[in-house]
Amino acid sequence: MRKLLFVALLFVPMMSIAQDTAYVRSVISRLTAPDMYGRGCGRSGDSIAAEYLRAEMRAAGLRPLVPNYWQSVYYDVYDIDSCELSINGRKYEPYKEFRVYSAKRYATPERLKKARHKKQIDNVWYLGVDKLHTYSPVSGDYNRHPYCVEIVDSLFPRKIKQLNDNIDLIHNSGYKSQNVMGFIKGETDTMIVFTAHYDHCGTMGREVYFPGAHDNASGVAALLDIARMKAYTNPHYTLVFMLFCGEESGLKGSMEAAENPPVDLSKVKLLINIDLFCGGADGLMVFNANATNTKGWIDRLETINNKWQLVPNIKRRDNSPNSDHYHFSSHCPAVYILSIGQPYGGYHDPDDTCERCGLQHYPNNLRLILAMLGMDFNLDK
Ligand SMILES: [Zn+2]
């Protein structure tokens, strides 16, 4: 009986809620293309992505939530334009053999102490470390510490006789980016808000860029997929879609949207943020799952999953400032849902590509979320 039910489940609900995995892959493929420059600020990759997302919202039939779908956001950013290093005549490979970071964050006294080897030349620290840190393009203090360079320690020369460093940081204070926002009017003005960030880590020179398929082209694609499913029907709740910039620079886009919200946040029934959605072999994780205003929803998520066995596991976590739900969580019920386990290419890594984003768990991951919201008509009974 259970087997029969499972077979029925595979075929029947797919037709009614119609996730479009081919469309999702096409969005991920577009957002991760080389001419989006890792969706960073260096060559305006974030704005190229925002233009594309606005067109997709329009095509899905979403109405603009803010004029022309864009909410301006200003923040300090940097990207790495050129990234060449050779020491004693040996050329080093960016990302794999050396990485460039904000010195304010990575050349702290504690990290300098931990480095196996270190040398300061022209106010730049060169550090030999066993494992290069995960890259993150947060703002730095460029007046006192322009940047620092971590080199794989086994390749760090014991004597530096000649150093050629052609590292060119683009630092832009007050950089203008934008959140992309649309909505579908429901029977009621009570809202379900879906959020995901579309920016990523930009480039590390001309040769290396960060595609960011898992982080977070996948979440953006899922939101557009939901929007397309519901665009021509009449949902009960008004459905709001917010795609944020500036997450990788410190949740800047979502902070702006939470502090200057284009909607009345007291009317939000639930905000669901999706970030890292290529995987799912080990199930889903939910942050802010135990708050008094979110607990009931996540209990329901678990109950539905126990009944239908859509994902292997649901892990619950307390609130954390680790993604774009965070600044909303003091104003309305807000959770952050991510896929856990493979398949995805890497994290803040040039290998986080569309090809390595398997998507085989995507339909069930999404169905479960929609069922929790009562938007999957076969599972929400
Ligand atoms: Zn990230």
C-alpha cells in the first residue's frame, strides 16, 4: 500500500503544482554565465543580473512591488579586478594557490599569529597558511590595510628575493545596487513573502570568477519557479517575491528591505528565505524554526514530511544572522530554509557551477515547502 501511494505521489501532484526543473536550470545557467562576472560589483555583474531578473518577473506576470521592480540599495563593496602574483620568478595561480582578502578581516593579530609564515611588504601582508580561508567579499578598511594575500604554505618561499604583485582592488563606497521585487495579488492582502539573494562573490582577477550556482542562483530560480506556477491563478494569500543584492557583503539588500519595507510587515503570515538550494541528499535545514511565531509552520512541515517522506530529514535550528531572513525576523515570522548534502559544486568556490548543481532533489524540496503553505493541493490535506 505504501509503495502504491508512493508511485501515485510521483505522478499525480507533479502535474498540478508543475515545478519546472528545466526552467530552474535555465535560470541557474544564465545567472552563472561568465558575463555575469560572479554577480559582484567589479564589472556590474550584480546589475546585469538584476536586469535579467526584472525581465523574468515581468514575463512571469508579476506586478512591480516598487517602481520599476527595483529598490535601490547603497553599500561599500570591493571586487578584485586584476589578480596576478609571482614570487622569485614563479607565477601563482589565483584562488587555488593564493587568495586576496580584506586585510581588516583577515590580517588580524590573531590570524597573523596563526600563519605559518608571514612577510609584510609595502603595507601588504603575505601569509603562508595550511588551508586558504573561504573567500568572502566583505568590505575592508582600505586606508590603513589595503588587502592581504594568503598563499598555500607549502608554496610559500622561505626567502622572497623578488615579488611582482599586480593586484587591483576595486573599492567602491556607497556603491548602488538594487533589490528586485514583484508580487501576485491574492484574495487577501495577508502575505506570504519569498526571499532569496541573487548577488555572489564576483571575480578574483580576469581569469577566475565565482559562478554561485548553489549560492544562490538556485534559490532565485526556485522563487521564479513558484512565481510562474501561481502567476495566472488566484492564490489565497498575496504572494510577494524579493530578490536581494548585497548578501555576500553583509546582508545589505535585505537589511534595506526590512528597514524600509515596501509592504506592511505586520500583514506577513510567513517569510521564507531560500539560500543554497542545489543539494538535498540529506534533506533540509530550517533556521529560526523554534520561535513562537514560526514553530507551528515548521511542525506542519515535519508532519507533512513524516506522512509523505519527501526528504530524508528536516533539521531545526534557532535563529542566526546567516542569511536574508534575519533582519525581518524581528518584524514578522521569518524562516531560512536550505538544502543539506550533495549535489553541488562547492561553497564560495569557482567550482560552484550549474553543471555540478544536480537538482534531482529539487522537486521534492520545493513540494514540501509549498505543501506547508497549503499551496500543493495534493499534499496539504
Ligand atoms: Zn554566500
